Amino acid sequence: MMFSAVCLGGLILSVLSTVIWFKKKNLIEAAVMGVIMWFFAHIMVSMGLFVADIYTVFRAGAGTAALCGAVLALVLFLDKGKFFRRRHTLGHEFSVKDMLIPIVISLMAIPFVSQKNYLFGMGQDQGVYQTQAILFMNGDTKRQKDITEYNDLDTEEDREFMAYGVKNYLRGLDIPGESYPDTVYDRSRGPASGIIHGIPTYSALLAMWGTNFGMENMQDFETIIYICLIFLVYFICGNLKLKKTTAACACTAASAAPIILWVAKASLTEMTLALMPLTFMYFMTDDENPDFKWLSIIPVAVFGCYHVSIYTMIPMFVMIYGGMYVFTREKQYTWLMPATVAIYIASYFAMRHVQPFYTMNNYSPVFVGGINVSNITKVVTVAFIAAFAAVILFAFIVNKRTPKGFNQRKFIRTAAESKWFVLMLRLMLVLPCAYIIGRAFFKYSSWDEASHLALLGFCANAGIVLVPLGIIFGILSVKRFAESSSKLVVFLMFFYCILFYSAFLRYDIQYYYYYGRYLAPFVPVAALFAAAALDHIGGKLIIPASLVGLLYVARFDGYLMYNTDDSRMEWSVLTDLTDYITNEDCVVISPTYTMRLWLPIRSMTEAAVFPEDQEDPQWLDMLAQKYGRVIVISEKNLDGDDYSVMYSNKLHRIEDDLNHTGRIVPMSKYFWSTVEEIGIYSYDKYKYMYTAAGDYDKMSGVSDLESYFCWTDSEKAQIECGLRPDDYDITMELGLELPLEAIGADEVKVTMLLNGREIGSDTITAANNGEPLHFSADEELIKDGDNILTICCPLWSASKANPADTRQLGVPVKSVRFSLAT
């Protein structure tokens, strides 16, 4: 409850900041930007905590609220209290009619993304982010994760098997080889210790939302991000002064893109990532507040805290800032360029500190000419120094060549009339397209192969004909982009994010939808460019084109609406499983479910967790002797003499069907679902921990279960035990204290028998009342397998302590544990 209040407080502070700051904007627009900035603040605060390795879910939430509060204080200081004047406050623009388009589209689109994917588990980015979030929610927040059970094993053979299991089942727990460069990773912690794959700021968002609304709802914040995306597209259309029909078509194209819907249902970074280039574009196209375009550095900084691919986008940000400086000569761009480069180097070292393997390995596209993980940090540092010097020199030269009395409008008009400048813009559209088509002609031998082109994926997701028409009319009327600095920003972002990206950064898509997610952050950019290029023609072209696009994506959207993808287990099943496991148990998971359940079960229950060793028949026996009680999670029916069933259920594994895809672009049209069995079984052949709550069926001479314990109601109560012959220390834990004074006794003697032979006595007195009782048994008394433990205790009348209770009771048994004698 406290954490929810902290998060809500931070959100309110963020919204208040933007409402006060954007005093000339519609109240809804300002509020939406406040929501976006709250998510951005959480990402930045989380990154700072991860770098210091002091992250917790609460600290991130509280830190976000503190940052939003600090921003609000700064805004109020700069506003000089004007907002609180009655006239100013009541005069803040509020028009639902002006926002009707994104509101209606959002309401229509929400059902398409409301059903989220289920748990995936380790082995794929989506499941790794989910798993990391579960760990965060349960307090496991340190950078390097230790599978401490490895150190509990006694033999080298067992430890080797455990290390093999960690490496093969926990795919996504990055453990570097001996030849990997030294980083923050501590090799001394053994081969069962690693750092989870990915930059964890996205998992922090999942954990924050899951803590507030439940683990099974952790992905629901993606719906809010999705709605914000629709509104952002509309706001940008407003900045560009596009017609309402054009804005509606752009919002529809962005919101109906199948890959956008898919990432909005998944637990992947790309949905939130899509807000960053859009927010950058939003600030850079806001000509009504030209002095505030420096705010565009915020999404750049957030990008640097969120995704390692920032190194692919930095050239675009610098190019746009540089271009805008040339066109406007506004001083803000002279510091935005070097600030962007500085953000990049800070981002690299922060990410390398938080997750070194993921960060450095993601630079593999530039591993040419001897560049590798061993020297990438030096290469990045040299590149930073060169880039920083270059942008400073560029700003200096442009400033020196700026004539006195520079007229921004005149310069833009002159540039738009320049044949060379217009030709350059046309070539920026034509040449990448020509390269992509020409390369495809020689690379592919069939349409099935060519259909994987990234550029074709952008076109298909933005409505199949909208983007091609946008490119054609962009070429024909490129002067319209040259005449406006805001539209030129859209043009440059389309060139880089769509054309350059498709030509050189991601030429084709391996398969949809999973790898198609790399297109998602830039699909709205494609839709906005097409809208800007077609706006001057009017609704007679863009409306039919949008309808054709909707008809094309409708079948894919329909399948996405009613199906989940990349789902390996319902959240409810995971929750059910943890209800049967305590922190004193040892859990063994079959290979079918190890990748999905190992870390979640371990984190949520604090139990010791091991993979099943199918080659070692003594594996369960060894673990039972070490931990007391072994629970097995398996798809097999183990309900035999050695096992007792505790829980069983069915789960669904759902994947997109890659054999039934679209003909133009191979996006899946169907999803297949398989039903799998899952059960929890108590291993009873050898068991060294017996609890009243878990083993009540093995007890006799006892009363009904009372929560976690039961009273003996016979002078000789018994427990059926499965043991291996050995010397044992036996500990009996009591459920509560005996009412010695009420029953008129100074002490109660408890004697224990094993297979009919006495093994010792212990006495309950006022000094030790409620504390465990201790006994010991020699190996010669133990049978291999079934044994009978007898608890002998005189009975007393419960009515002496509670007149309404007519029972005859002995001792309250909570658990009995057998430990190897030392």
C-alpha cells in the first residue's frame, strides 16, 4: 500500500510538472506528457541504482517520486508562481473535442492489446525480463546472481552437474568464459554465478507494475505506453499542422500495425523504446515553443539508460541537432550536440558496468578490422573523443560563418529553393531504396526470401501502401519538407530510422513476430512521414490508402487480439505451484520445466532448487538426506509407491505458427497451442522432514490440522517415515506453547520410539516451553524405507485451558526433522 502511494505520488508530481510547464497546451496533452515523463524518470532513476548496485523496487519508486518532486520544484521556481493565480489556472486550455481522435482510436485499440502473453521463462528475452522482474519483486536485486545450492553439494561430480544445469537451463544468466575480459563480474563466486541478460531498467518497470498490481499483471503498463504512443503521434501531427483526417490516418496506421500490437502484448523493451524517438520528434517539431527544443535531450538520455542500441541512433540525433543548428543558428544546438555525444559515452560505461557481456557483445556488428570485446572499450572511447571534438569544431565553424543579422526564415526559404539541396533530399530517399532493391535482386532467389526485407516490413506494418505512397510523393514534393524545419526533422528521422536502418543496420528480418520487434520503435516514424508527405493532397488519397492498409493488417490484428504468443505457462499455474512449497523444502524440477521455473520458484519460495538428474538414481535420495523434504515438479505421473501427489494441473504452451504466414510479408496468421501436464509430488521413499501441514496423511493419533500444526490426541501418536539407515539427530518443532499453569503441571515429558524401541526423552518446562525437542537414533534402529516414529506423551484435558474444548491433548506437533548426526 505504501509503495503504491509512493508511485501514485510520483505520477501526480510528474503530471503537475508538465501541466505547469506546458501552460499553452491542451491539459490532456500536458497530462499525457507527464505520464511519459514519469516512466522516463523511473528508467533513469533505476539505471542510477543499478550502476551503484543498490537497486530495490521501493528505492526505484521512491527515487522516481523524488526526482519528479525536484522537477516540479524547479518548474514552480521558473514559473514564479503564475500557475497558482486563479485566472491562469482556470484559463488552462482543456478541450476534449480537440483530443477526440486519439481518444476514440485508443478506446477502439485497447481490446487488441489487453490480453498479454503469459510466462515464458529463461531462454528468450521476453522470459528473461519477466524472470528478472520476479526476482526484483522478491528482493533478489543484486547485480550478480549466485546459485548457492552449487556450494551445498559435497562431491565434485554433483557440482559439475549443477554447473552444467545452470549453463544449459538458465539461458540468459550470462556466465563468461575464462578468456573474457575482466569486468565487474566476480569469477571467484564460482561457475554457478552470473548476471542476467539485458539492461535491467525494463525489468524494473515490470517489477514496479507487478508490485502494485500483482505479478500476473506486470505487463499491463504496456497498454498505457501503447495509448501514449497513439497520443504522441497525434500531438506530432498537430505540431506539423497536418489536417485532422491526416492525423487520424497516421494514428490509425501506427496503432493498427501488427508488430506494434505484438510488442504491446509482450514483455519486451520495444514498446517503451518506441516512445523515445517519438518524444524526441515531438519536442523537435514544437515550433510554438522553439526555446524548449532542448527538452528533446531527455528521451536521448533515457534511451542511454534503457537500451544498448543507442549507439546506432546517436548519429541520427547528432545529425538532426547539427542540421537544425545550420538552419536556425539557435544556440541551444551548440550544446545539444556535444551533450548527446557525452550521453552516449556515459551510457556505454554505465551499461558495461551493469551488464558487461550483453553490452559489449551487442557491439558485434562493428567487430571488424580487429575490433572485439577485448578492445571495444578503447574503440568506443576514441570514437567519443573524435566525435566530441568534431561536433565542437562543427559548431565553431558554423558560428564563425554565420553573418550578422542572420534570418532563419530567409535561410530556410533559400535552402528550399536550392536545386542542389532539393536534389540531395531526393537522393536521400531514392538511393537507399535503390540499394535495398538492387541488393535483394542479387541476394534472394525467391519471393519467400525477399519477403523478409526490413523495408517491406515497415511498409506492411504501416498499412502496406501508405509508406510507398509517402516515399513517392516525398520524392515529388520534397520541397515541402525543405520549407519547414519541423518537417525536415521528420524527413531526416524517416531517412535514418527507416531507409538507412533497412539498408545497413537491419537489412532483413529472420522471422516474425519475434525478430520483427526491431521494427516496432520506428513504425510510427514511417506513418508520420507518409502522413506529412500526403497531407497536401487531402483525404482523397490518404483515406483510401489507410483503408487499404487497414484491410491488409486486419487479419493479422484479429489473430493477435484473440491469441497470446511466446507463452509457456499461465501465471496462475506458477502461483499455484508456490502455494505448496516452503523455504525449508528442496525442489527438483524436470528438464521440461527447469528453464521456466527454476529461478521463479527459487525466488518466490526461497526453497533450494535443483534440476533433475536423470542419469543418477541416487540424486533425490542425496537431496532428501541433505534438505529433509524433496518436492518434484514434473510432467510425468509420479503417483506411485515412492511419491504422493500434491497438485496437478494443465498448462498451455502457445507459439505463432510459422508455417501459416502472410504472402506479402511472412507475419503469422495462426497460433498453435499445446496442452502440457504439470504436477507437484512429494518424494516419500526417503524423507527427512515431516510437517503437520504437508504430511498430515502420514500421521495417526493426532487431532485435526490447525493451520500449520496438530495436537497429539493419543498417548502414542505415530508418523510414517521413509529413511535410509544412518545415525540421526531428530528435532521436533512445536506449534505453540503448552498451557502448563492451566493444566497444573510443572513439566511434561515426551518420549520418542523408533520402530517400537525407545530412542530418548525430552522434557517441556516453563524455561523451554514452545522450543524444539531433541532426540537421537542410531543406525541399527533404522530400516531401509518405511519406519514408524512414535511420540509418547501423557494426555491432559483441554477444558482446563478452554472450557469449551472437550478434547484430550498431548503436544502440538509442527514438524519432525531427521538430520545426519555430527
